[in-house]
Amino acid sequence: MRTVIIGSGLAGLAAAYRLAEKGEVIIIEKEPEPGGMASSYSIGSPHLGSYHIEKYYHHIFAGDKEIITLTEELGLGARLEWIRGTTGYYFNGKVYPMNTPSEILRALPLLDVVRLAWLVLKAKAIKDRTPYDNIAAKKWIIDTAGESVYRNFFEPLLQSKFGDNKELVSAAWLLGRVQIRSNRGAKGERLGYMRGGFHALVEAMADSIRQRGGKIISGTVSKIDIIDGAARGVVVNGEHIPCDRVISTAAPHMLEKIVDTGLPGYDMDIRYQGTACALFGLIDRIMDDTYWLNIKADVPFGAVIEHTNFIPQPDYGEHLVYVTSYFQSPDSVLWRAGDEEVIEMYQKGMEKLFPGFRRKVKWWRLRRDMDTAPVYEVGYGKKVLPYETNIKGLYLAGMFSEANYPERSMNGSIMAGFKCADAIIKAEESR
């Protein structure tokens, strides 16, 4: 039995990893290397030779059981470390640490802090988030904690995450986010990162798949062949590859373009947003301690992530900072402009926040993708796609899967791949 998997992101790799011993697996990847949103740059360093660093910033949480177990299976458990991830909030021309209750008290009015604490307690007590899928996050925040908490604390976070769509986001997404991020101790939150980068995890998964007979080939899928109501092959770079089943990890709007019959019965109108993420190599740090900085200021990005305030700078021989923004349309200047133009916009913004930033820049990289995250708008829960479709042999796994709602993550993508593979195995065993 042959399975073709479209996309070698974490969901595609996880599905292939689980299926590799059950039959032939072929992964089709349009990029030069596997990993998708978890892929990495190889950066030359005069002191260390070269190192890997993710194109998009990543870390994991203590509750991410699937990815933690997987790293152990692949012999990488010793490289996974748990480190305090410091956060901050830039507004009124100043960086405010936001890790402990006392720091939050210094950053926000006392009444806002009390109301924010009440909101967090109420959010953590909610077990079933389903009813909140039909309520806007903005409305729930204001009803629960007031206009000031929304304006001073949540609005900048929603703006940086969803831009013009911020008022459309569901309270179910917000509750999931709060529940994940509020389990921090008195000294702040501990986050997981693989020393040497998650490149090692991607490579170990790919190697394991290849060692068991699987293939990862470069190409673009232009069509999924549906014959007599069943997926029976794909067309890759003009060549037909027959198979017994197909797993697609592509965004739903892209999947619709390559399935002639469409997917009747499913709502494929899941809106995605894009990301323009710059990585700067610097000669010196820009912040004393903060790892993740959310921003309320007139700049063309929503967050600054100083990676080497999280993972020690000696691992790289230089300081590393991500500057990132989501965008909601292909008409956005962040998508239409050239790389140099976007970097210039970002550097001008960074100069406003951190005067002298330009003088510290040694090099930069820019990664842009149109489909980096779904917009978790009101009613999104009804659009979540199943692992097994009503087209025989066509399966789906990705950011649109239930494992990635209400909050997408590396662990959610691996879980989606595993659950999709389990659905295939179960279907085969029931024959």
C-alpha cells in the first residue's frame, strides 16, 4: 500500500513517521528541505563554523506530551531544555517586564491588574470552550474585565496576532491561549527548546522515515486524481504518481484547487493570514533580559523576539533577534514589497524602539509565507476539518485540524499527523 503525503511540515512528517512501517510512504515537498514552518537556516559563524536557527521562532510547553515523547523516541531527549522565557510589553516609549505579579502591577493600573487576574481565573475554570466559539474575544474580555483591560492589555496582543481581523477572533481561541500561557510560577514561565535547534528533530524524523523505506521528493502537486470517488494518485511536476491514499497538509483553499471534484460537505472557507519574519544577526543585545516583547507603538511589526535572551548567546557566537508581523492580505506591503524594502521598514521601526539598532546589524534573513496561520474567527470551530474525508483514500492533517484548535503549535501539528495516521491504520484494520 502506497501513501502520498503532500507537505513535509511537522504534520506530514509525523504522519509518515507513524505510517512508514505500514507500507510505502512518499512525501512531496515544494521547498528544498523538509520542515515547513519548522524549517531552519544554516548560518555560517566565524567562531562556531555554522549553526541552525529556525526561520520562524519556536518553543514548546510543558504540556506538549506528543513532541516531548517523540524527542525521547528519536534519542534527542537530552537536548530538550526547559528555560525561563521572559516576556515584556512596549508602550509609552518603554519596555515593561510582564513575568511576575509585581512586574504586571508596575506596568498596568492596579484596577486593571485585579480585573485581569479575575479574567485569568475565570478562563482557567472553563472546561468546555465550545460555546465560546460563537462569541467574539473582544466582547468576552470587555464583559468580563472591562474596556480598560481590553484596550491596555489585550488589544495590542490581538493586533499583533491578527491585525485587521482582531475583532473577529473568537473567545474560544482566547480561552485556549490564556489556559496555555497562564500556568507560570512566581518567577515566570518555563519554555522548552532543543539546544542546537529544532532542525535536529526535523532531520531525525526525516532520517527515520527514509531508513524505513520512505521517500521525500521535491516537487509541486498540481492535481489529486479522484477516480470512482477515491483518491488514486497525484500529479507532481507533470508526472503521475499512483497511490492508494493521499494525505494533504495544504491549506484548504490550496487543496480545493488540486481536487477536481471538490470536497462537498466541508466548509473550506478557512481564512489564513501571512507572516513576514525577519531574523537579524547582531553584534550586541538590544534588551537586557526580555525574550518576547509585545509592542504597542507605531511600527510595522507586532513583536520582537530576542532569541539569545532565551538560549545563551555563546551557542551561536552572535546575538539573534526576530522581528515579525502578520498580514491579512496579498495586497499588504509586507507581501508585495521586495525583501530589502521590508527589512528597511523593520529597521526604521526598530530604530524608534531601540536607537542605534542599525549599527548592531551584521546580517539579516527574511522569510515570508501567505498561509502561516488560520484566522480563528467566531464560528471557526464548525470549520475544523476531519482527518478522514468523504472521498475514499483522502485524508487531511494540518493547522486546520482539531489538534491545532484553539491554538496552533508544533505539538498540535505532530498530534494532527499522528491522529491522521491512526485513522488510516484503523480504516485498514477494519477491512
